[in-house]
Amino acid sequence: MKVLSGQSPQSVSPRPLKVALVGECMIEMRGEPALGFSQTFGGDTLNAAVYLSRLNPCSRIVADYITAIGADSFSDAMRQLWRDEGVGDQHVRVIEGALPGLYFIQTDTQGERRFLYWRGEAAARSMFDGVDAGAVLHALAHYDYIYLSGISLAILTANGRQRLMQALHLARESGTRIVFDNNYRAHLWPDAPTARQAYEDMLRLTDLALITWEDDAALFGYTDVEALFRAYAHFGVAEVALKRGVASCLVQCALGRFEVPAEQVGRIIDTTAAGDSFSAAYLSCRLQGGDPQLAARWGHRLAAEVVQHRGALIPSAAMPSLDMPSFICAAEA
């Protein structure tokens, strides 16, 4: 159970696969000063958790969110949103006196985003600190897959990040597969060397890497994709899906390297969660037995729809139809 690359229709689990998604959900505000704002919730791994749950027609995937929240009304509301979307919250820590993080999104005429954050004292920063975190860390080894991002690592205290890494190491030794989305945000780290060390430690534990080219180029200084793929092979990552915005996706795995063109979009409204939705669709396809090329097509298809809507989470009714492999729901036919 170490690599995704050899997965085939015959290897799809007869029971639902349990996926833990680790990260932070925040209060999302959208609008312009003095013109009013709308409020919802979002966060990179939370977006992925929701889309993973939606792309689960035959209940083959159980998606649980791992985080910490406060005991306030906003935390209660975001937790209800997760439940309404089919995302489990059994391992969510409630920290009395803490509050969720907050961010504002502003978009320009091309749909590109500008974020303003208030997250320094957010509950999620302490999710793996203290005695009470032990139960959550121990529970990670009972999942088939653990999904997290560079933001998941960046928001934690140094002690919490170390404890998480130890738990991931133990989980992987017991057969859990690790999925990592790089999502590098320089302002969340004290300095670039600290971030690079954390990423290198993470990549040595990673089975499937879902990488945004610009982020890794900024963090590691890669000048071409060949340098990136060589580095990931050195770290032992078995499967890499390299996201390049509106350009094609490159997939490197045991079967070889594949280039999958992106879908053309007439008008981009908002690029929020484009990468998160791609990652969720790619992972969903792979967990249901699809090959890497089909998984990349799923990723492009969902991301193309997401950027045509405002906000991280598009309406459920707007979810695109995807080319399901015939074997996915064979048992239910």
C-alpha cells in the first residue's frame, strides 16, 4: 500500500477508503471596503475535502477533516457546513477561548485574487499542541490516506509541526499513504530555509505530490520541470502531478510521464480554489481506480468550472459531469 502508481480497477478497495484532510478552515469575507461584504468559509484543505466528498457517487470515500476550532458561533457554523457537505468532524478539536482565522478576498478583472489575513491567534495553529492533541495524532494511523498542504504545515507551531511529522511517519509505516499539495505561501513562514527544510522532510514521507509549479519554483528555485522531477525522484515521491495553471498538467509516475492539456475557459471569474479543486478531483479519481491521465482530466474539468464562479466552493448544482470509469459503480449497477 505504498504507491498509487500501480493502482488498477482490480485494486479498488471493497470498503470505503478513509481519508483524513489536515488543515485550517477560516471565515471568508468577499467584497470591497465601504461597498459591503459576503461571508462564507474556506481554506485550501477544507476546499479539497468538500470537493472530494462531492466526487464520491458510490460512497467509496470517507473524508474527515482534521483541525481545531473555537467554541464560538462561527466555529459552530463552519462545522455544520462540513457536515452538510458530508465531511466528517469526529477528530476536530475544540479549544476554549480560541477563534477561527479570518481572511478577505478581493479579485481583479482577470479573476486573480488578493488575500488579506487575520490568523495569528487562530485555533488551528494549536491543533497538535498540548496533551489533548495526542488522540488526534494517534488517530491518523487509522486512515488509508492523509492529505495535507504546505499551508497545513506553515500555520502550526514548531512543536505542533514536529509532532505531526512524527505521526505521519508512524502512519506511513503502518500502511497509510500520504498526499501532499505544496501550496507555498512565503508570508506564513519565518524564513525560506525553515520552509524548505519542512518541505523536504514532508516530501520524504509523500506518496502522491500535487504540485503548483510557481510555488515550487519560488521555494526551491527550480528553473525547469526536469529539475523538479529529478528532485522529487530523489525524495522518493512515487507520483507527481504538476499543475501549471492554464497550461497542461504533467504527471510523472511508475507508468511514465504524461502531459494532459487544460480545458479552455471562456471567462475566468475567480481563481480561488482552482488548485484545490484540481487536487481533490485528481485524488478522487485515483482512489476510485482511475489512472493518472484520467485523474488529470478530472482535475482540469473541475478546476475549469470552479474558476467560472465566485468563491472557493461552487454550488453543488454547478458540479461538472465527469467521465466515470465503468468499474467505479459496477457493484451498484
